[in-house]
Amino acid sequence: MSILPWEESVILIVDDNPNNLAVLFDFLTASGFKVLVARTGESAIKKAEYSPPDLILLDVLMPGIDGFETCRLLKAGDLTKEIPVIFMTALDETEDKVKGFSLGAVDYVTKPIQNEEVLARAKAHLSIRKLTQKLQEQNVQMQQEIVDRKQAQINLEQLAAELEKRVEWRTVQLSQANQQLQEEVNQRQQIQENLQKSLHDLQQAQSMLIQSEKMSALGQMVAGIAHEINNPVNFICGNLNYVRDYAEDLLKVLNLYQQHYPDPAPEITSTAEAVDLEFIKEDLLKMLDSMRVGGDRIRDIILSLRYFSRQEGREMQPTNIHEGIDSTLMILQNRLKFKANRPAIEVIKEYAPDLKNVECCGGEINQVFMNILANAIDAIEESSSQKTFEEIQANPYQIRICTKVSNVNTAIIRISDSGLGISEELCDRIFDPFFTTKPIGKGTGIGLSISWHIVTEKHGGSLQCCSTPGQGTEFAIELPIRQKLREMAVSGSKLGGR
């Protein structure tokens, strides 16, 4: 009987709550896993280094070093950096979850823990880990085969040279042998190219799988949060108008009392002075107006989250590109605002009024915008660490977004930043799977690779990067406005070629 990828796997549970440990230990053990437990981050690191598990379920809030620091130390260790980590937490702030993903976590499980959810996520990530290990083993075998074939080719060439020197009178036979050798070399080179292509396809498939799982989970989480928040926010915003009307009516009645009874009882006079009644009358309506503005702001954020995370089918739909960019900027607003070490990052938008809708998968194109804009902010923050606040204030950082229609059926979106920039050599590799210029733990190297795949292969467009060290980086996205016109143009070019 075949063994499933997750069977006979070892799971390390890290939680300072004995009850949580007991429940998960019994459930996972009954599900066929070998389970280890630890109650502190320090203990978990020692156990993982001594006997690396296949998966770690890690609580965020613990005494000593918390879950985030434990995850960072695990990802920094040579023996533990490849172990997938799933956070268990009651924290529901997006910033906390994004922080966990940036430290190398592969997933989140929200407390209170649902056993079936833990089991499903554990099986999924153990399957991914087993497949990744299998791919790595195949890659090593392929690389060794390439080395062996190259060495065999070198040996054959040396043998041919020696034969040519020793046996001059066999020129005709040697020429024929050389021709055969050349054909074999060509065949070996073809095999090598096929192996390289297979390796690239495997890496691309792996990166697509990882990104697809992460973005699917993130999209479902964001959509769920937006849905749950939407109803109470609508209730609050809807009732604020009535509260303001009631407050105005009460203030009118109070003013009438003050006009017709100018000499109230001493107790009323002292109480009014103690609570500063005149200030309350003046500030109450202002406070309600501020609450209405805050409620409208929350509603705008919810709409942006729902627009950004919307799930679409396989068919492409007319999508407002400008709304997609705005929703992405709304989600990244927290990273753009003023911080202690730098002023706010200025976003300059130059939208083409004649660019209305583009036929595309809006959710996937929003992922492209998110990857590029997040990288732009990372580049600016890296640059700001090398300058003083006054230097940045004299020459503020900017992100410029320009859109235009270049011809009948092509939309161009240019996103540029004033960060550090990168060299031309790195520009040529920036879309390669798993290639990143960021330090270990801060980047996976699959975001831009996935973006290139979405734009070029799925939408028939193009994605280019142009950068100058010290001046910034620009990404240019070209998308067909109408997919049917693009398909007709491609078919026409093929018929013309015949």
C-alpha cells in the first residue's frame, strides 16, 4: 500500500498552554502523525536543531521569546530554515499576519483552534514540503548528470585530439569519427538544454503553486474580514445620522429651557459648571461629524479590500485598472504614511482619462500591482536607512504611476520609484524564479516571477524593468485592452507567415 506524502511525518507543537498542547497532541497522534511538543521558543529551537521535524505549529504569544522571534531564529538556522512554520494565534490584525509571512511562515491558524482545519493545513503543507524535497533531489541528480555529460564530452574531445596526432595516415577514418562525435556532442547539448528547460519548468511550477496557495488563502481571509466588518460599520454609519438629529433636538430643548428658565436650581448650575455644559454643546456635533468621517473612511477601506481580493473565474472581464491601483494603494497606505525615520512617501498618479476598462483577471492584475508597489516601498525604505530625516525632507521620496493608451488595443502602466535602483545585470535576472536582491528572510524571489507569468503568458502582455543605480527603478506593464483583438492579431500574423 502506497504511503501518502504526509504520513509518517513529525510535527512539533510549540505552545505555552498545556490544554492546547494536549488537545492537538491527541488529535494529531490519532491522525497518524508523530508529535513532539515544546512550551517555549527556546525549547522549540533546541528540539528542532537536535531532530528536525517535518512541520512546526507555532504559537505567537509565549513567555520568553515570542512566536515571531522564534520563527526568525528558526529561519536563520542552517538545520531548521527549510522547515515550514504555521502560526497559531488569536491576533487578527493584517499587519501581524503580514509580519509572520515576511519572517518565513507558510500559513496561519486562528484561535480558537479547529482540529479539522489544523489537519487540513498540515497535510497540505507537508505535501508541498515532500514534493519540494523530491524536486530538489531530482534537481541534484540532473545537475550531476549534466556535469558527467560535460566531463564525458571533454574526455571525448581529448581522445579525438590524441588520435589525430598519433594516426595521421587514418585521416579519412578519423574525419568520419569526428563527424560522429560532433553529432553525439550535439545530441548531448540538446539533452542538456532539455534538462535545463525541465529544471526551469519545475521551478516555475513550484513558485506558481506556492504563490497560488498563499494568494488564495490571503484573498479568502481578506474577503472574509471585509464581509464581517461591513455589516457593523454600515449599522454604525447608518445610525450616526439619527444620533446627530437626536442630539440637535436635545440641544434645541436645552436652549429653550435656558431661555425660559434663566435661573435654574443651584444643583443644576453646579453640575453644568462641573461637566462644562457649554463646551459639550459646542463639541458634541463636531464629535459626531468626526465619527461620520471615520466611519466613511472604514467603509472605503472595506470596499478596497473587497475589490482587491475579489475571486474571478477563468474568463477575463472588463476591469477598471485605475480602481485596481487605488485599492492596492489603500491596502498599502500604512506603509506609505509618515514614519519616525522618514516623511510620508508621495504617490503621484497620472491616469489617462481615455483608459476605461481592460479585459483581464482583475484579482491577478491587482497581485501584480501589489508586488511591484511593495517592492518600490521596500527600495525606498532601504534607501531611507542611509539618509537623515532632513536629507529626505529636502528631496522627498516619490512613487509615480502613469497610465496611457499607446495604440488601439494596448494599455501601458508605468510604476517608478525614487529608491536606490539596481544594476543592469540584476535587471536581467529580476524575473527569474527564486531570484531576489533582498536579504534572507525578507524576500522569496517569486513575486516578480509570478507577475511576469500573469502579464505575459496569461494576458499576452509584457512586463519590463528599467533601473539606474542611485536614481530609482521603473516597471512598465503593457496589457491588451481587448483580448479578442489580440487573438485575432496573433492568428493573422501566423496566417501571414504561412
